[in-house]
Amino acid sequence: MKIFYASFLLILVVSLNSAFAQEVDSIPIDTKGLDIKLKRSPLPSRTGNLNFKPVALAPVVVDAKVNYWKTRTSVGINFNQATFSNNWKGGGVNSLAIGGLVNYKAEYSKESYSYVSELILEYGKVRNKGQLQKKTRDRIFWDNKAAIQMSKNWYFFGSINFESQFDKGFKYSTNSDGVESEILISRFMAPGYLTESMGFEYKPNKYFSTRIGTGTARQTFVLDTTIYKNNNSNYGLERGKKFKNELAFQVVANFEKEVFTNTFLKSRYQMFIPYDRPLAHIDHRLDVEVRSKLNRLMNVSLTCVGLFDKDNDPRIQASQVLALGVMFVFPR
């Protein structure tokens, strides 16, 4: 019994202490009006000015110049040769063909001013056994254009370009004995064209542009006055005349872009509308070139030209050249 009473008293004392502690903890403390001050830090502190010592830095001069010019030169050589033995039953003729291309382009751009000059030189010949030599390509083309930017996509431009050929051009005929003969129909500066134009250019991106030449003049030269004997049209000139000037409205559209990997498409369309003649005498010319790189040097190209000029011929003229060769490009 004594153990029971002792245990009961112990439990009673613990319960009272717990209740008293909870009651004490829950008593609210009124802090209103109390002035609580923080004890000053015992650590020492310093006040004063910070002194900075200047350090001399030597200026660095960068020896660099801004180059506003971009140039690119392409030189291509194509070669084709075939030889057959005398007893070759498949038929064929010994032949040798060679062609060359030089394309130089220089571009200047600074702020709103730009200038572009492009030179294209093409020449090629083929020789078949028992036949006369014949040209496969022959062209001189030099185009120059200066422009000033007026808005985001529009420019005011002035341009001048020249076009002719290197060598004599012939048409060929064969007599009853199978002997070929040649008749001269063109040569250097017969004809030759010089065109000056000014107007507005629309250029929404780097690979496409359209020139609208509201003021255009073209001079046609036929310096060999005997050409008319074999060419009745005489390139639009009166017989015996060497020069003709025309005023016209001109549109020139250019497109040059890598359309597939290592495959480039370059085209130029030109429309020439003389002011003093009916619309039936509008001249059209379309040049299209597709060039694909096979490796660092080798490439294959397809060049097509379509021309409609009643001063040359009442029908559409066309030419096409497929070539495999090497191409050197500077700078790489």
C-alpha cells in the first residue's frame, strides 16, 4: 500500500508541475513602451577616406584597316578529246575541243554607297577530223553599276556595260563533194554593244535584284561594213553605217545563289524596249548557268542562252553548252 500511495503522489506532482509550466508559458508579455537598446559591438571600427593610386596604362594601337572591297576571280578550263581507230565499227570522228572561262567580280560597299563590276570572258573551239574549226563559245561582257541606297530595298543606280566577241563568226555550208566552206557573219565589234542606263533598283536580298532603267541608251557598232553582204539584217544598221544609237526602257534581273549543296544557279534576264519603235521590236535575252562542284577543282556546268532580237533574226536564237573541267577560284 505504501508503494501505491507513493506512486500516486509522484504522478500527481508531475501533472501539477506540467500544468503550471503550460500556464506560465502562455502568459502574454506587454512590450508596449519598452525601450530596447542593442548593445554596442565590442569590435573596433575605423572611419575615414579611401585613397586610390592611379595606374598609367599604355595605349594599344591596332594596326588594322577596314576593307570595303570584295573581289572574286574564277578561271575555268574545259577539255574534251576523242580518237577512233580506222577499223572502229561503232562509227565516230576524231575530235578535240577546248574552252576557257574567266569571271572577275569586284564589289565595293560603304554606308549607303555601292559599286559592282563584273567581267566575263568566254572562248572555246572544237576541231573534228576532216572539218573546219568551229567556235563553241565566244563572249566579252563587262558590266559596271554604281548605286546609292534610298530605302531598305530600293536604290538609285547608274550603269554602263559593254558586250562583243573575240573572234570571227561563220556560218557553214557543205557542197556536193562534202567539202565545207565558211561565210563570215560576225567578228569583234561587229556587232558590239555599249549600254548606259540609270533608274531604280529593287534589291530585297543578296542574291536577287531587278534594275528598272527608265533612261537607257544603247549604241550598236558594226565596224566591218562588209558584214551585211552575208548578213542581211546587218544587226539593225543601215548598210554601210557603223553606228546606231537608241533610247529605251530597260529591265535587268539578276539571280545568283547556291540552290543545293555545292550547286550554284546564276541567271540574268534583260529586256530592252526602244522608245522609237513598236513593241514588236522588244529585245529579250536570258542567260542561265548551273554549276556543280564535284571536288575542290573539278566541276560540271550547264550554260544556256536564249535571245530574241529582230535586228539579228526574226526567230528565237538559242545555245547550250555542257562542260566538265577544272575551276580555280581566288581567293578561296
